[in-house]
Amino acid sequence: MSRKHRRVLSESMDVSAAQKAYVKKYLSRMRRIRLYQLLILIGIIAFWEIGTHIGIIDAFIFSSPLRVVKTIAEMGGSGQLFFHVGITLLETLVSFALVNIIGLLIAIILWWNDSISRVLEPYLIVLNSLPKSALAPVFIVWLGANVKTIIVAAVSVSLFGSIITLYSDFKAVEEDKIKLIYTLGGKKKDVLLKVILPGNVPSMISLMKVNIGLSLVGVIIGEFLAAKSGLGYLIIYGSQVFRLDLVIMSIVILCIVATGLYKMLSYYERKFTR
């Protein structure tokens, strides 16, 4: 083996060793972070439970972890919990799909026709700035107290922001890439299909991660006002009859559902980037 080959092999071995050390250090750091997060969660739950027993925390107002667990077990055993969670999850997924499909289609139309975008842009900004909770009573009058109102309320929470974000991303694509398509004899359709949409897939996935949480928020707002089932309904019902364990249970499950939906999209994002 020549001196040059030995030097290259030695450098590659050094790089490999450095990479292994970095990965080992990174994994160790992530394990510590997860441990600290778990310890904080355990500490909060322990303080909450102990506080209710010694009188620092009012168990009637704030419930307690054991009462929440007992409520989950009771409602889970009767099947009511899965029914309410399923209703909220279904409404969220339908709203999420509508937001992304409608938002993408309208953003494409705005990008395609500059005149339409100039006309509609101020209206989109105003509608995006409008508090969506103020629209929910109007939707009830228009559509009635039913699932349609809940879905429309959820869609309204994130639709206009999605349109504005997607349209801005479409307009931010490098002009050189667009000019190249036209130079090669392509049409505007080719620019859309070969440059605009493929180049914005990462930003669209990131926007979906935001929209899934906003869709869940919108569904809960709709369920507060127009539902007879779902986690939002359980929160309102529990507060009205002073069953705070039911309210806290619904909030905890909402956190779990939101985390699960976000992790699901993050998984597909990592899979796509690979």
C-alpha cells in the first residue's frame, strides 16, 4: 500500500471515529433531555396530587391526577371516552384535509392570475386577522348546531393563513428557475408542476404541522357552541355541572391527541426528507 493510500485510509478512520463519538454524544444528550422532561412531568403530577391531599390545592376546583385517572377508566370502560375522542378526531381530520386542499387550490389560482391575487389579497388579510371565535355564533345561525358548523368553524381558523402562506411561498420561488422553464419552451403549467409545487413541498409539510393543531383548536371552538359529543362538549358539560375531573381529563386527552397528530406528520416529514 502506498503512502498516499495509507494517509487516506487513516483520515477516513479518523473521520469515522469522530462521527461515532459525535453520534454517541448526541444520543447521550437526547437521553438526558428526555429524562429531564420525564422528571419534570412526574414532579408536576406528584405536586398536584400531594397538594390536593394536604390542602394546598383545592381538589374541587383543580381535581387531582387520581380522580382524572379514575374518570378515564370509568369512561373508557363504558366506551363513552372512545366515542367522544373519535368524534373530535374525525372532525379534526376532515377539517385538516379541507384546509389543505382548499388552501392549495386557492393559492394556485392566486399565483396563476396576478389580477385575482391583487383583488383578493386585502380580503384575505382581513379575514385572517378576524377572531374566528366571533364567527362561530354566525355559523350556528347559518348552518344550525350540527357537525357542519363545527367543521366550517375549524376550517375558518387556519384556511386564510394557509392561503397567504402558500401564495407567498409560491411567489418566492427563484425567478431563474422559472425563466429556465420558459427558455426550454415550457408553459405556465410546466412552471407550476415542475418548479412551484415540487420546490414548495417542504414548506407545505411544515404548514400542515401547523394546520393540524389549528384544526383541532377550531374543532374544540365549534364543539363548545354546537356539539352534543366530542371532547369540547365534555369540557363545557363538565364545567356546567362542576365535574372538574371531566374537564381536566378532556384537556389531558386533547394534549395527547394533539401530540400524536403532530408526531405523525413529523414522521412523514422525516420520511420524505430521507
